Amino acid sequence: MSGKTSVETVIVVGAGIMGLSLSWALAKRGVKVRLFDQGPIPNPVSSSFDEHRINRHAYGKLNGYARLMPDAFRAWDALWADLGVRHYEETGGIYVLRHEDDWYDNTTRQLAELGVPCKELSATEVADRLPVLNPDGIFRAVEVGGSGLLFPRRILTDLVVHLTLMGVELNAFTPVQSVDPEAGKITTDKGVEEADKVIVAAGAWISRLVPELDGVAVPSRQAVLYLAPPPTLMKSWQSAPVVVVREKEAGLYCLPPRCGTRLKIGDHRFSLTGNPDEDRMATDDDIAPIWAAMQKAYRNVDDYRIIDPKACFYTVTDDETFRLVQPGARGFAISACSGHGFKLAPLIASGVVQAVLEDRPTAEVATWAAGLEEQPLPLF
Ligand SMILES: Cc1cc2nc3c(=O)[nH]c(=O)nc-3n(C[C@H](O)[C@H](O)[C@H](O)COP(=O)(O)OP(=O)(O)OC[C@H]3O[C@@H](n4cnc5c(N)ncnc54)[C@H](O)[C@@H]3O)c2cc1C
């Protein structure tokens, strides 16, 4: 999609990865974009602002998103080409199953269809590759390709620089108080602003501006621990892939220290509680379940030091799919949907822009963004 559009101006609310990706895709089409954030741009309290995020083809039960992942990787490649730098490190991934479920069979089937390498590891291979793991209680382990680390802080910062070059107007410290999706207007403390279209991409705050998403995109407080492992284990961590340990009562994901990032471990279970205005320091109650799960999954956990316990927020939808809604003729809202909103943002943004610029119906793009459409959309 690169044709002319009759839409000349678009207001984007929220400068996380989704708002920045939308601004990028719109500016590529020659649209005049005005981007608003309640805080600095990028904003350290946004879901998007962190040292690393996982990118991967392996998608367990979410077959629709597995199908979208090759295009999601292509969307990142298009961004790297525009930025002139690649903020991605291929690491591969190891999934360790500590209980039996159908995740393994679904994923191997998906990866075979996508042509992504995937192989089962023996106990000796697991011990060799990941001596930091506790070998007891491992039911199955599988090594996958097509996975690695995205580096969000650098991505967001470079996007901000690039968008400035593209002429996008950046309005930091400008909280949007309300949106009129029928009239294409927003209200800030400086007054009312109007554009041909308005898109709200306000992350965990979205339902405050878009009542249609209240109770649909639920803010969820999630804790992550930045850790200093004992010196004797640091070498193993530095060469480790992304590690996901699937347990009946936990889903620990671990991002190794690479390219200027620290070792990070989080629990994928959704808290479905909390207020995104809360501070970002994890409490003892946030930390306890992660620490307990780590004690089962890893060796010598008591020798690790927590050097930065963080709380973050993302939105969760009941089926973990993105929600695109159009509450008025000139207003749209797009919400991510759990722990996969970062990797898919540039791709989903490229589709949303096709609805906003009236290349295709919103309902069609919403179905695609939810991973329910077999046919891909053209990129940009
Ligand atoms: C701990 C954790 C781990 C994760 N791991 C992964 C992962 O490995 N892989 C992956 O793909 N995804 C992951 N995610 C999910 C991913 O980070 C999010 O889905 C994604 O960053 C959401 O981006 P967003 O732009 O929609 O929201 P945000 O990044 O939150 O951006 C929303 C922006 O809107 C602004 N805003 C809100 N209200 C207003 C207002 N009224 N006026 C103006 N501005 C406003 C906010 O200040 C903010 O800057 C993880 C998330 C967390 C928290």
C-alpha cells in the first residue's frame, strides 16, 4: 500500500511502540501526524519502555499469531531499513516443559509449517546448553530457531529521531483528557485539537479514553526481576538463548544479558489487577511468586541478587488478541493484548493504518489483527 489518501491529518494518542509505529506507517503515506503523550517521549512508564522484549515464531495455542509472525519479522526489517540500524539479536530459544500439556505439539506443528527449525533436546543436551537450569522435574525441552531479543529503548529512541525527520509533530507532557471519535477531536489542557482521524493507542490507560474497551483491555500489573547471577554462572547466561520454563502454576520467561542489557526473569501469568498510575517498583508480594518459581526451575537461586525489581503494566484481553475498534466515524482505538504486543506492533500498525486511510474496512482489519484471518494483508 503506497497510494495517495484523502486523509491529510491524523492525531495519534500514546507514544509507546504502537503509537510510534502508527505514526511511522502514516508518515510513510504522506499523512501529517500529530502525536501526543501524557509524559516524555518515549515514556519510561509505558509498557514498551524496557531493555529487551522477546521476538519469536513459536506461539503455542495462538495459531493465528504464529501465522502472522513471518510478516511481523518483515515489518521489523522494513523498520530497520528506514532507521538504518537493526535493534534485534537472534538468540534462538529453549522451551522447558515441567508439566505435560499440548503446547509442545502445537508449536512443533506451527514451526514445521513456517519452516522454522525446532528440535527436541535430550537431558544431556539441556544440561550442556543450560547448566543454570535445575534438571530435576523437566518433562520435555525443545530448542527453536526464529527467536531473539528486540531492544525497545533503542528502538523507541531511534523511532523518535526518525519521526522528527519525517515531520511528525511530537507533543510530550500533553495528557489527552477526552476524545470525540465522531468529530475527530481531542481535548487537552491547552484546548481542543482536530484532525481528519484520531487513533488512540494509550496502552494500559486506553479504557479511560475509549469506554468501549473498558473491561475488554484489562490493565495487568506484571513484575520482572533484573538479576545479577553469581560470577561463575554469568558466562553461561551470556551465551544462553531466550529461555521459557512452562510449569503448571507459572510461566517463567528469561531474557539473557546481551548487547548491553541485564539478565531479566518474569512470570507470564496475568495479575489482571492494578492501576497503571502506580509506581514501577515491584513489592515483596510481586516478587515472591517469581522467586518461588525460580527456586524450582534454576540452580543456586539464593546466590542471585535482585538488582532492579520492576513492576510494569500491560493490557490483557480474554483471548490474548489485539482489539481494533472504531467508536465513531473519525475515531479508532487499538489495544495490545498481553505479553506479545511489542513484537507485533509494527505489523499491526501497518494494518490499522489501512483502515484509518480507508484502504479497507475496519471490520476486516480488526479480524486480521485478532489473528482470525487466513489471508495476509499487504505490508504498508
Ligand atoms: C513485563 C512485560 C514483559 C513483556 N514482554 C513482551 C515480550 O517479550 N514480547 C512482546 O512482544 N511483548 C511483550 N510485552 C508487551 C508489550 O511490551 C506491550 O504489549 C506493548 O509495549 C504495548 O505497547 P503500546 O504502545 O500499546 O502501549 P504503551 O507502551 O503503554 O504506550 C502507551 C502510551 O500512551 C500514553 N498515554 C496513556 N494515556 C494517555 C493520555 N490520556 N494522553 C496521552 N498519552 C497517554 C502513555 O504515557 C504511553 O506512553 C511485555 C510487557 C510487559 C509489561
